[in-house]
Amino acid sequence: MTERLNLVTGATGFTGSYVVRDLVAKGQKVIATDLPKAFEDEAHLEALRTYGVDFDHPNVEVIPANLLDKETLAPLFDHDITHIFHVASLYDYSASLEILRKINVDGTRNFLDFALELDNLERFIHWSTCGVFGKPYTAADGHKVNVPFDENSPSPKTMPYGAKEPDNTHLVNDYSISKWEQEQMVWKEHRDNGLPVTVVRPAPIYGPGSDYGHGGIILAIAQGWVPGIPADAKNYITTSVHVEDIAGFAVYAAEHDDTIGEDYNVVDNSIISYHEFLHYIALLTGRSLKDIPLLKLKSLHPILEKLAYGWTWLERAFSVPRIRVFEIQSATYISSSYWLSNRKSIEAGYEYKYPDVREGLKDTVAWFREMGWLTDPKRTLVVSPGGSKANKISA
């Protein structure tokens, strides 16, 4: 019997680093790969060590590689790999569709060409995103359909290969388009060539180690960039998962044969409004967040969206620094409610460590405070063009 050997892509990224940590904690051997410069960022590697990621561990072999360069990928597959955790993607809401496709789709194609040649591959855990479900359903009368997206909803798995988006809804951003196409490709290899795939679709991931997405919202509130919100921001979200749980579920799924050929939404149990979510973060960070009765969510959304598109154009045309609160994706989501079912992941036997986003946010804010992030605007609110590689080359 072949000894288990795990390959983790995007290993220094937010989610990938937790996967490496959890596998090593189980006594397993890991090949950790990421861009060469990712393993040279000592400040970032030190931050990873604070939550137990150790690339110097004797069970970890570091092999830098680039998904876009097949010559660098080849050495990874000189080893007898049995389990692959393909976490690496460009996660950047301001990147162009062309760049996202190049890395997320073409890069994964390069990676799959090697993976399919492995003799003893037992599992390919692929990171997708719950964004592939698109916006919530809309009924013929224009009302939102109050039914959660589950694994039977239109998705890259259930839709015919080549479909551009799910039925009855639409993809909301370029990142989701690239992940839709990427996941379609993976399912095609499963059907045509027997790739032993399990697809995980995380909701937006938060937790110690990331200043993007929910982490960026925490820092924006903590540093006073969001002094007030519309009083009517009562639309509900269930789009959160702690990084401990997406990594934990992936490692769990890789140990169970009945997850081969299956897809799983990985999302916590919380049903919380934007209003409560943002006020809770303000409470944790010691900030005052005011309700503004005259500022209506529906009227604010198009304004924010125009600002976001304008700022993104400036970033691309003139290399101006990025301000996270002006990213297109934040404006796109702000007026929608999202409801995702995690029933299938629970029925698979996985027990969430952070089923309530409120508990996860407590630990996250505590870590941010310990690291000094809450009071360091240079660290997160204004970033260099293209974003922080450590947090973007991840799922």
C-alpha cells in the first residue's frame, strides 16, 4: 500500500496554510507549494507561525512552483502523491477577467495535466466557491425566492459542460466566472477520466491570517473607515465560514471515500443581517457605528458600485493604491441577501468548530489585536496594486 503523501497548492495562502497545519497535526507528510517569493516573505511566514504553520517541520517539503509554468510544476509530480488539495487561485475582486482566467482556469488546466498522470492518486480536493451559485433566485413577480442554495441547485456540476452560468440566476463578478469555468473543467475530468475529485465550495472565509473579505471589513470598521451604515441594512446573509472549518472539512472529506464525486457547501449556521453583522464587529473593535436613517441601502448601492468601478479603473490605468472599501465586489453584494445550505456537509459527519459567526469573529478580532492589525492602516486598508499576494493566492 502506498504511503499517503499530500500535495497542497497555495500553501502560504490563507486557507492553504491551515490545510498544511492540519495535515501535519495528523502526522501526515506534506509537499507545500506556492510561488517562490511566497516562501521568502519572512514577516508573512512569522504571522503563519502564530497559528501553528511550520514549513520547517520534518514532515513538510517545500517545493516552489507557478501554475502558469509547467516546468516548475513538473518537480512536484516526481513524487508519489496520493492526495491533492488544490487550494491555489487568484482571489482578487479587482483583477480583470483576463487575468483571473489565466491563473484560475489556464493554471488549473496545467496542474490537472500532471495530476491525471499520477498512478496512485486517491483524492483531488478542489476549492471552488459558493459564488458559483450566482445571485439569489428571483420569481416571475420580481420577488426573491426564499430558498437556500444547496448542492442540487444549478452549479458547474449540475449544469451541462459549457454552460456560461447557472439557470435562473447569474454570476455576480469576474472571480465567480473564473471559478465557474475552473470547476466545470474539474468535473469534466472526473466524468471523462476518473479524476477522484471532491469539490468544496466555501462561503467567504474569515479568521486569523486574512485581511481580505470579512477581514477587510473588520479592519475598515476598526480604523474608522465606516462611521455609519444605512439604518435599513436589514438584508440577511449566511455567507461566512471560519478558516478552521473550511480547512477542517477538506481534511475530513479526504479521509472518507464516500465523498468522491461529491460537492459540498461549507458555510456556518449563522443567519444574520448586515446591520447586526457590522454592529457586532463595531462592538468587538470598540468603534461607534451609527445608523443613518436618511441613507437608504437601495440608493447607496448604485453609488458605491460607480465609485468602485471608478477606483478600479484608476488602479489599473495609473497604478494608484487600492482602497478596499472601493472594491467592486463589496458594492455588488451590499444590497443582496444570500442563503446557503450546509446540510450536506453536516450529514457527511463533519462537526463545525465555529457554527456561529459571532464566536468566530471574537477569536479573529482577538488575533488581529494581538498582531497589531487593528491599528495599522498601512497593513490592510491601502494596498499595492494587485493586492497582497499572501491573501489573494488562496481560495
